[in-house]
Amino acid sequence: MNSGYTKALPVAFSFWLTDQPKLFPEEFFMWFPYQIYPETMKMRIVTKAAILALILLSCTCIPASAYSSDAIGWYKQGNAFIKNNSYTYAITAYDHAILLEPSYYEAWNGKADALNRAEQYTEALAASDRVIALKADYVQGWINRGYVLYNLGRYDEELSAYETAIGLDPTSPGAWFNKGYSLAGMKRYDEAIAAFDKVQALDPTFPNLEANRRIAEQNRDATTPFYIKYATALVVAALFVIGAIVWYSAVRKKY
């Protein structure tokens, strides 16, 4: 008998054998060179299934890089140029990455950032449009878009960009901070302070948080009319005066 057949029985046949142990005497399984008993066959099948499941799981948990190594290299160079304030070189590096990988949304976002820093705001917005088209749920893409819209003087759209980022990730301190900054620029100081408080809860060490919150409070207090700022004290004083007048009038009538 062909020994290769005994090493890999068809699955349906092997299950049939293991599910019907009483139909065959033990000597039947001695025909096979490796003496494969029903229990052994079942164990091997289960083991193979478990191994296959682990392989499939590892394939889904360890994703392959979406971009070529050359494109990633150019992208990293662009980031390095940004840190060194070399925005023209950064734009060129990002362009190389995009040429290799047109759907590289992080490279498009880096290019938008570099263009914005280089004060090429219209081009920066066009690059930001491409980021959103490629990946609409990219939080940093919406935050950077807000920066560009601020420099274009489109403040309502800027605020909307930060709110979109918060909608995608409510735990993003950067999105909340920029929302607070935007609201403060609109002189909506109470809302700005509330946004800064949210940043405080998420990341107490966020850069410039305390300074911006303090400025928002100072500006709110400076622009609040006197009668609103001290409304409670004025009401108390007015009631005291009225009470004093009523008391004095009552005393005069008595005497």
C-alpha cells in the first residue's frame, strides 16, 4: 500500500473513521504503517487547524508596509527638513515620496504643512484637500488643515476643521487645544477656556496650555462690561440701599 496515502488521509474520511470507532476493530488500523489510531488522527487534525488559525491571525495582526522603502525614506527626509525649518527642501522631499506613492496621504499632509510654513497658503490648502480626499478620518490632516485656514483668514472653517478632528478622536489634546485657540481668536473666551480645560484633563503637560488659558481669562475679564463683571456685588449693594431706605422711612413714620 502507498505509504504517502497514510500520511495525509482526506479530512472527510478521517473524521468518518474517528466518529465511528465501533465499526472497526483495532486491528483495522494496524494496516497503516504508522499505526494511526482514531484519537491520533483527530489530534493531528485539530493541531493543523490550530496552526492554520494562528498563521491567519498573525497575517492580520502584522500588516505589511503600505509604501515602498524609497517613498518612506523621502518622507522621513521631509520631516527632518521641517524640523530644521528648511521648508523648500521639505516640499521637494515630500514631492519625491508622492511621485513614488501617489496615495501616500502622510506625505501629502507633510507637504501641506511645509507649504503653510513657507507662506504658500493656497498651495497648502490644495495639498490639504488631497489629504482629506485620500483619508477623510486622518485626525492630524484636519488639524493641519485648520492651520492653513487660519492663515487664509477663514476662521469659521478653521474651527470646523478642529471640530471634525475632535469628532474623529475626542481624546486628541491637539485638536482641543487648537479649538480653544480658535475660539479665543473669535473672542468666545468662555468656550475657549472650556476647551483648554479639556486639554488639561487629557494632557496636563501640553505645550503653552497654561499661558493660553491665562490669556483667554485676562481677555475675557478685560472685555466684560463693569455692570456684568460685578453684577452680583451691585445687586447686593442695591438691595442693601433699598432696605436701608425702607427702614428709614418706617422709622420716620413711627416718630
